[in-house]
Amino acid sequence: MNAIIGTPHPRLDGRAKVTGAARYALDNSRAGLQHAALVLSPIALGRVASINDAAVAGLPGVRLVMTHRNMPALRPDAAMQDGGHAHASFRPLEGDEIRYHGQPVAVVVADTREQAEHAAALLPVRYEARPGAVAHLPEDAPSEEEAGSLDVGDADAEWEASAVRVTADYEEPAQHHNPIELYGCIAEWDEQGGLEVHVPSQWAGGMRAGIATVFGLPEEKTRVISPYIGGAFGGKATVLATTLLTCAAAKLTGRPVMLQVSRQQAFPTTSFRPAARQHIRLGATAEGKLRALIYTSENQTCRFDDVSFPGGEILARLYDIPGMKMREGLVRTDVNAPGFMRAPAETPAVFAFESAIDELAVALKMDPVELRRRNEPARDPVKGLPWSSRSLLRCYERGAELFGWSGRDHAPRSMTKDGDLIGWGCATAVYPTFISTSSATLRLTSEGRAEVRCAAADIGTGTYTILAQIAADRLGLTPDKVTVRLGDSTLDPANVAGGSTTALASGNAVSKVAEQAREALFKALTEAEEGPFKGMSPASLSLSEGTVRAGNVTQSLAEAVSSLPRGKVEATDQWAHPEMPAKQSKMLWRAGSPQGGPDMESFTALAFGAQFVEVRINPRTRTIRVPRMVGVYAGGTILNPRTAHSQLMGGMVWGLSNALLEASEVDRNHAAFANADMAEYHIAVNADIGALDVEMLEERDDKIGPLGAKGLGEIGITGTAPALANAVFHATGIRVRKLPIRIEDILG
Amino acid sequence: MRDPSEAETDMSEADHLGTVAPRAAPPGQDNAWPVAMLTLRVNGQTHRLALDTRTTLLDMLRDHLGLTGAKTGCNQGACGACTVLADGKRINACLTLAVAAQGQDIITIEGLAKGDALHPMQQAFVDHDAFQCGYCTPGQIMSAIACIHEGHAGSAEEIREFMSGNLCRCGAYPNIVKAVQDVAGQGDMRFPGKGGV
């Protein structure tokens, strides 16, 4: 077979994206389209006392003012983490109750966007406000409910016996995804009561199930279409209330309706990364052998769903620590439900823990890379299972070499350049290898092409390209002979494009159906009543360079497929890891998205990396610049080094943004996100990013599935903030234990 | 903004979520907003259409001409996803009213390729994997072409600075810089200036 897997094939969707031909959800304007605009509550707690919809109903073009009084009845759907498909179980406009600032209270639909937005701005709404709303993580937050716990050995005894100890508290703010694509959708009901929704989606099948559930529709009369997604990062995994409101409005007007949620309005109405606080006690011997980790955390959530992202399970897999105790708590606040955002559990937890490891290295006067070398676990410290593969120390070795780490003077404030303070820091990057399940169909056509159908998503991750490469590899074709269709709920069900699972699950599904289609072709050709391969053994046939071969006998794939009675060959199947419980595979796509890992029955699987960051700090202005970053990762088989590189690089860019810029600031008087736009919520721009080196090490993993590929979408962000914070300490001698790190934190 | 803890509060006039109501009654309360007859030249083609005068150039391109390559990301000139060229200058189409764009040559991403042949900047974006989700890409490409034409592509540092009006949430910045450097180094970039494509 050709070596196509593992080559840096350019994106197959590249031309569509650089010419503007790629159609994202809101690019599907159509005849008769009406436009919706949201009216949001300026209070955080209370109720809607009255809405004078008559005041705007007569304005030009206005077709509908939808409020809690005329909203169609919806059926319940649980939040995804509770086994449903929704972002939040609580939905606006189902009653008059206000539970968070910015909750929608009305939807105005008009013939044009200008008319709808104008009328929405004029709609008179009276509220009865209740005091006491809290949208921030209070300093004295009581964690009365537990989000997660973990115990290994006797952590208290190990702590007591530790010669060197570090105690520290860390804090991260709420953050918003801010994909550049606005949230929103187009909903259209047909005359038979079917519903079609164009909505950016990481999970077309799950969204279809959720929307069908809520409107009491059969799934086959509900369709979710999302071939291109303008950035997702976890925020487009679940059914947002704004999607349901648009579907409801379109039902009432009987016309297609588009809702474009403004940048400002997205802050309260969509998902976000909740604020978190961690308290870490880390104990070690004088030689730097870790003995104890005692970890407690407070994690912000909403009042109505138990959405939280405890990170202890992952931290427990980093190093060999005989005594560990994790207690993770929930703190309820008056906000919309938080949700998945790029490495939801890992990003805050790894920042805190890898900062604490650096603090311990300082206390031990030890090279922080050496500290990690002394604590490499031979097996999973939690379950005692072997690793499917683990290359953390090799990542550190290579990263240190690329970065020039041996030139580091470990004393803080010891390095300068042209009058600036220079700091070098490192940290471990980690992400669990979640093993999910997916299905796919592959058809060989009489044109000698292959068509792959799968409801997986390409959220910029390269799914179109890697699935084509996998199919091409199995079928002896070039990737341009493979057409991949994704992002449509009518296609074969797939897992949610979250948790870095698509390459592994959908990749293995496509590999499986491609092999089945190839074998079915060989069988049909050898069993045919005529043709060059008649009577041969199927095992003697092979497929390469678009040609079926058996010894000297050859036939083009196009001719071979054309010769068959049906003029095509098709295979459909599901891939599930042998250690996935059968019942989990069966509940696929209906309730939640089944996932195994990081620990399976016989192994534990995670991807690891090592990140190095240089900061340059002006001694007077204290401005922090990042001239260079290095990340070395091992992710099993790299299916496409070009797209994998971009994923990891993008994670590191976001990591810098997380470390230095991003916070959704809370106005405590109004329990509201105060910097709700892109002018005030800062994300990294081009000028913030200096030299950035990404390298991927070879790593073989034969336990996680036939392809041996771990997901890479999320690991890239995880080590950046701690490596950067550690570099800031190295440059200044000031330890900043909260994000983002700002000038005022290092005035000294 | 008034104190929301008041027992009953009329919040209809303003809040800080971007839905600030006008202080005065809308003009012509009893009838439609003024409609203007516009003549616009986009990608070398002349379009005549009657539009609500509030319509932005961006919404006109996307919703009225079907040119959806320019993207909506913030509607306040903060993200650059809507960047187009107007008489050879890069502008934010979301901050430009359609009526104000008359008499200028507007070039969008759809106006760059010559048939199957991509513009060198489009090709460079593919070659350097200068995007992931692709949503900011049309704006990045329009901006990149102008960046070179302005003479702001002399070094990686200069490109980073002059491409910072175009946000990329996937974090493709280093590859965007490489793509711009690549085209700047070719020296013969086709620039769609005044007079159309």
C-alpha cells in the first residue's frame, strides 16, 4: 500500500476556505428568510413583570414578538453531561423567571436584520429584580457539593513525612470561547412538519437528537447541517438555547428564520469556561522524590445543572506520587451553564499543578526538568495499569535540546538581555486519550473514486483530510480521489468532535469500512461470471495506484467497479474499541457521547508533551513579551503532520492568550460579564506571537486502536500557561498564582 | 444604568449588552426606514439595488449579493473577518454603510481567483496551512494582500504588527506570517486595486 497516512497532505477543504466558497451556517441566506433579534435581561435575578409587545409589533417589517407568553411548549432535554444533548436544562422564555444576567426574554422576528434589531432595542420590558445575584467565584466560596474525589495511598501520612513541602493557592477566571464565527442558526420547517437547521455543530447527530427531543419530532424529520464550523473549541458541542429559540420562532412565523447572535450577546447566552480555584500541597523527599499531593478545588457552576470539570483524575497521572488526595467542589453561581472549552478540566488544573511542581523545584534548588525525571511513573499511579504508551521524558529531552535549556541559570532574576529580564520556564502538557465510537460508510464508485460518509465534524482540525488519507491508504488511491462528506445528521452517526476523539474514533471507523469495501470488491470480482479476476482467490488480489491487480492481470478500479451488477461497492460499519463495554457502544448518539479512557480495562492512555517558554520583561514598564515557545509532543501515529502541527501550534497560541490576556471580568453590582465584546475581551493577536517551534516525536501505540493515533486538539494549550508563569518567576522572582498574568502582578 | 435591585425597574432603554435604544423616537415612526437606491461596483461588476439605509456593506455583500466570503465576527471592527478592499485599501465592511461604499471599487475574496487559478496569496495560505477552521481566512487574505501593497511586509515583525487587525482564534498566526512572507518574496503579486480585478 502507498504510504499516505502520516504524510503532510494539504487540506482538502483548503481551496473552499481560501476562495470564500466554504459555506458556514449563516452563509445560507434564502428566499423568504426572516431575521431574529434577541432581547436580553439586564437583571440577573427576578422575573419579567411585563412586556409591551404591542409597542413594537406594528413597526415596519416586524412579524413576531416571541416571549414566555407565546413561546411554543418544549419538551425537556438534559445537559450533555447529564446524558442529554443540551447546553443547559434551564431554557429562557419557558416562564417569566430570570436566573442570569443576559438571559433572553424575547425574540423579535422581522423581514430584515435591521428591522429586527431596531424593534428589539425598542421593546419595553419591565422587570422585578431580586437582589443577591453572584456571577463571580466568591473568595469565601463554600464547596458544599463534590464534583470529584480521588484517593491513592495515605496522602496525609506522606505529607507529614515529607522533608520539603510546597503549599500554594491558584486561581483562574471565567473565560469565553469567542470563536470568530458568531453563534446563531437558520431554522426552517417544511410543510410536512420536518425541521432543517443550519447551525455550527461539533456534533450534528447529537444536536439532531436534542432538537428532535425538544420539539417532539422523529429524528428522521429533523436535520442538522454543518459542513464548516468557524471555530468551536467546545462551545458548539451542545444544543444552545438560542438554537431552540430560533426553531420555535420559525415554527410560529412559518418561514425560515436566521438568528445571528451578536458578539456581545454571546457572552451571557452561550457556553464559557467557569472560574476555578485550586489549593495544592505538594510534599517530597530532600532528593526530589514526590511523596504527597493534596489537592482541593472550587469550581464555578450554575444553579440548574451540575456542569463542572474536575482535573484531579488527570493530575494523578503525571508523576509517581504514593500519596494523593483530591477533593473537588462545586460552587453555584447565578450564571448560564458553563461548558466545555478547549481542554476544559486540564487547562486550569495543569496550570496550578505544574506551577506547584516548579515551586517545588525552586524549593529543592533543582532543575525542574530533573525533578520530573525523578518522578516518572512506570505504571498508571491510580489504577496500576500499564501505559498504552508514554513518552514524557523523551519530550522533555528533545524540547530541552531545541530550546537550549542547558544554558539556563536556575536562579531567578539571573538572566538578562539588552537590559530586559529574561525568564525560561517549562511545564508538562497532557491530555487523556478518550476512546470513543464512530460509524462510517464508504462507497467505491464506477468513476474509480471513494466516497466517505460520516457525521463527524471538521472544526478546523483536518478531519476531511485525514479521513481521506486513511481511506486512500486502505484503497490504494490518492487522497484527491476520495470525497469526504461530514457535518450532516443524515450521514452515519459519529461521536462528538470533542475530547480530542475524532481522529481516533472516526479514523478507525473509516479504516474499517475501507478495508471491508476493498474485500467486498475482491470477493465480487472473483465471484463474477466474467471478468479478468473470475475464479481467482480474493486473497490474491490487491489494489494500488487506482488499479486492481492479481499477478500480471490488472484492471482500473473504475472499470472493475463498473463491471459489477450494481456499479458500486459499499460498506457500512461501526468501530468500537474492544474494551468499550457493549452497552456503551449501543447507547451511542442517543444519550450523551460514550467515551472510554483514560483508563480502560487493561491499559491507561494519555498523550504527553513538554513545553518551554521564554519571556522578556522590561524592568521598568514590566511589559511581558514572549519571544519564543517550544512544544514537543508525542501523540502516537501522526496521521497528517501538517494539520497536527497546526492543532498543536494553535493550542500554544491560545495557551499564551490564556496566560496573559483572557478573562471574562465580572461586574459584581450587576452579576454580569462586563467586558462582553472583542474590543475588551482580549485574545492573542499576531503581534503577540513570536517564534513558535512544534515537534512531534515518533510514538507507537498498539493498544488504543488499529491506527494508533491519539487526539491532538487539546493537549497543545495545557502546558503553555504554567510554562509561561514559571518563566515569569524565573525572570522576576515573583510567583504569580492567578491568570491572566498582568503588569500589576509583577511590579515587585 | 439604574440599580437593578430596585423592586421594579424599567430596563428597556439601555443595558450594556449592546442593545442600546435610541434616545429619540425613530425617524418616521409610522412608516418604514428610508430606502436608498444604491449603485455598487463589486469585483468588477455593477449592482443596483434598493436597500434600507442602515444596511452595512458587509450585510449587503452577504445577504443581498450572496457574496458570503466576507465573514461577520463582531460588527464593531475588532476582528477583521469582514475585511475587503475599497479602492485598494483594506477596510472593515462591518463598519461601512453600503450607501457610503458607492463609487468605490470593492474587491472581496470571491474576486481574487482567475477561474481555477488561485491568487498567489490564496495559494500561499493553502501551502503554509495558514488557517484551520477557515472562518477568518477571507479577511486575513484580503488584509495580507493590502499589507504587502502598503509596503508593510518587510520583515516577520512588521507583518505581525500590520496583520494584527485580523484575529485568528485557531492560532494560525505563525503560518499566516510565513504565507505573507512567501508572497512578498515572490515580488510580482497581482494587486486588485482601483479599476477592479
